Amino acid sequence: MYCEPIADDAFRYEDTCHVYVLRHGSEAVLIDFGSGGVLDHLSEVGVERVTDVLVTHHHRDQVQGLARAHAAGIRIWVPPVERDLIDAVDEHWRTRPFDNDYDVRQDRYSLLHQVPVTGTVAEYRTARYGAFDIRTVPLPGHTVGSVGYLVDLGGRRLAFTGDLIHGEGRVWSLAATQWAYTGFHENAGMEGVAATVLSCAQLLDLAPDVLHPSHGAAVTDPPAAVARLRVHLQELLDSRRRTPWNPERLLGEPWAPVTEHLLRNTTSMANSYALLSDSGTALLFDFGFDLTTGLAGGHDRSSRRPLLASIEALRRDHGVDRVEVALPTHYHDDHVAGFNLLREVHGTQVWSPDHIADVINAPTRHDLPCLWYDPIPVDRVLPKEGMVRWHEYEIGVHHLPGHTLYAAAYSFTVDGRRVVATGDQQNTKWDPATGEPEILNYQYRNRFRIDDYVRSAELYRSLRPEMMVSGHWPPLDVTDAYLDMLLAEGTRLARLHREVLPRDVDFDAEGFGARITPYRSVARPGDVVRMSVEVRNPLPEQEQALLSLVVPTGWSAEPLVRKVDIGARRSAETDFVVRIPAGAAPVERERVAVEMTVGRMAFGQQAEALVSVR
């Protein structure tokens, strides 16, 4: 094996994958690393030192020798979505399920042991690595988190594309493109195939002269290779669909007009809406998984990837210079996953009502489903009830509990129409002519309360919207009959809960009487962890609650017991301090609980929190 020239000062080393060497004087940047054998051959091309390794994806053939790069002091840069499969892969091996496992992704084709990395590459942007300006482009397909790299050398644009494409129009592995077990989504089991088509099309828009894959020969005619691959992948994809798939519409026309200045993103999982200002800027209501071809199996970080494909269409087709603000209707990942990427790439500010801001900015404090992996900093905290001005628009902010306690509705007038954005509160599909029912989208663990849908129906009646836009369904023209139906259904839902649940012990719909914040903590031996306990008196009279903290053997709490007087069916908060002994052994997710008695009724260990000692 030797380093074969592919361009001026660029070489290919054939290993477990192709390793590409970009030379500048006696230094080099590598793209992928393989077994690490390339380090033994660099002197053949006059390279004395490698400054950086850029990884296209996490598969073992790309990175199995990466520990050698770390030992040599080489900076290691990896795809943002797949970092945990490289520098935290030991945890992946420890927790990856095997029994009753429906996750078919090739995430087990990962490093056997984790390797520290320097950081993650900056998607959609050009950054300096060693002596080279390199643009990172998202290329989902072979894996969810795959990226490629563009480098201009000697008057030619080289694209290093990982395993997106192989030779003159094939793929290295179809099995790798199956991200989820076959199910009811139209692209189920074919998510990566569809993503490959879209990634190839977007790559061509960047006008590469040649594609250098991880396996196989260089692609010297990218448009012809992509066209050949597209034909066969399209046929393969359509063979498992009821209707033909149309990638041109997804790429070319992601935004459908609701009104002249209000657009709906039809390519995202959870609708995003763009409110356009005559100033040339846009405000987004929600921005989760853009250009989605279906979610991958599993729930780890590497299974969920935000993209920004539709933002370019706002510029190209709608005269938007900048996405200025993003507003969340609620905290769920499919509504906020792209917020951080919007900020990093486009400078978008996140505005959020205070009750949602607390969750997205500090997700580990909360015991809730559908939390995004990373904190989302909030640039402007809004009151949960009030008005905010954005350019020519006055936007009403309204607390909207129901689907989740941490949700908001936004009311505004655009192009002469009164609109309210409601997130996932209800499905807005009611049609009395066809009998299509309205589904009140409550989930108990989201902290639904019995009267929430009565309150939201009353809110809508006070706002009198002409149109309602929601999270997963088309916009709805609102009628009086629709508003009456929502109030009737909300009232019925509340009545049924009260008919079914105990009369004398009222924990509302949640079913628990206590909650500990923060829910997840990380501490060191000898540290203290401050915890707040929210407790509800479920009884019809004022009572005293006795709260006892349950801590691991050898740990202590101050105080260990608290007494709190609470009004009938009201809540109160109190604080505890948990002390971890200096000699405590490392442990993951050690449990702390609160034992709760109200009046004469013992309710046991009603809440828990998790503390990792590292």
C-alpha cells in the first residue's frame, strides 16, 4: 500500500477505507483514518506531521485505528450527531438493547473502545483545519449522521463523500441505509435510501468536480453517477410505497403558502411555519426535523438529526435575508431540534415563554418525555401571557396546557386574517360532514391536567381566530361550530376523568403527588446536590405533608424530614440538600426518592431523582 496522488498535494491511501491526505508543506490533514496505517507511509509524500483528522461517519472501517491518532497528538474532528458513537461509545456498548430489539441501524459497527476527540465539525460552514479551508456538508444516507467535506485544490473542487456513493453510481451498502424496522410510515425501512437521493442532489448543487468516496474509484462525472444511482434507488423506494416519491418537490418547494406572508414547511416532521416580514426577515414557529425521510430506530443522539435544507428555499423563493427569530409552541424534540443549528449557522435568536424556556434551556432538570438532548439557550424570555412585537406584527403569547404543561399558543394577524398557532394541542382534522373526529392530544407524562382542554377551548373562544395552524396537520379554517365542539369535547374529557378517578384522593390527571427537581444531576464525591420537592395535597382539607428523603447507603440529606402545611388540593415546594460522601464510588443514575405522607394517608415513595457520581 502507498499514497496515490489524486490531485495537487492530495493523496489516497487504501486501507480498511480510503484515507485521504491533504498536504501542505510537511504537514497534512487526513479525511478518515482507517486502521491508522497511513501514518507509516506519509514520509513517502514528504509529510512529517498530521495536524487534523476529519471523520465522515462513525463506522469501524473509517475509524478503527483512531486511538493511534489520539496518541500521536492529532486533533480529531467528528460529525456532530455521531460524536457519542466515537468518544462515548463505551456507554453505547453498555446500554445498547439486545432483547426484543427492533433497532436495525448499523450503530453496532462502531469502535470497540471510545477515543477522545477534539470536537465536532461545523456543518453548513467552512472552517480552517491545518492549512486548509474545508466546508462540511451534511450527507445523511449511509448513516444518519454522515457528513462530507469540500476542498478547493488546484482550481478543482474535491468532495470527500464517505460512503454516500460508490463508483459510478452505486452505494457501498444498502443494509446501512435501513434506519428503522419496516412499519407504517411510507418510507419505513427505506429512510436512508431516500436520504441518499436527497443528499446526492444537494451535493450536486455545490458543483463538485470529482467525488472521492470511502470505497471504490473516484467519481469523475458526478451528475451522471448521481443520475444513474437516482433511477435505481427511486425504483427501489417506490417498490415499497403506495404512491411515488417526489424528491424534487421536497428540495424545490418545501414551503407552501398559507397566506402571502405565512408559509408552512411541508418537508419537516412537526410543521414549521414562517411568518414573513416586509423587512425581508422571517420568524419561525417551531423548527424540528427538517427535510425528514423518517426517523431512525433507537433513541440515542445518533438517531436524530436536524437539518437546514428548507432555509435556503426561504432565501431563494421568498426574499428572506435572515431567519431572525424562532418561537417554540412546546418543548418536544420534533418542534425544537433545529433551534441550536439555526442559531449557529444563521444567527437566529430563540424567544420563548418562560415556562418553556426553563425546559429547553435545562432539560436534565425535568422528568419529561421527548426532551432534546442538548440545552437550547433562550435569547429572550417572554411571559407566558402577554404580547410581543416583532417588526409589523403584534404576537399574543398564551399559556396552552393540555398536550403538555409546557406549551404556548401564539395569536397574530397576517394578511388580514386572525391566526392562532397551537402546536400539538389537537389534530385540527374535525369534519362534521365526513365524521372525521377531533382528537384531543393529551399525554399524561407531558403533565396533562383534567381541565386543560376546557381552558384551551375557552382561550380560543376569547381569541376568535379565523384560522388555526398546528403541529402535524394542515391549517384549519375555524368556525363557531368548531369552537363549540372543542369546548364540548374538553368538558366531556374532564367529566370522564372525574367519573373514573377517585373522588376523595385527587392527584389530578398526573397520578403522582410529588416531583423532584433536578431530575438528573451529575456530581463528584464530596459534592452536595440541592433538590426541590414539589408536593400536592390530594385531600379535600388542609393537611400537613410529611416528606422524608430516601438516599443511598452512606449518603446523607439535610434535613432528612420536612413537614409542610398545604391547602386542600394545592401544591407547595420545599428544599433538601443531598450530601455525597468524599469516598463515594463512581455510579451512574443512583436513585434518590421522597417518601410522602399527607395527613394520615401514606403514599410511599412518590418521586425519584437520578444522581450520577463521576
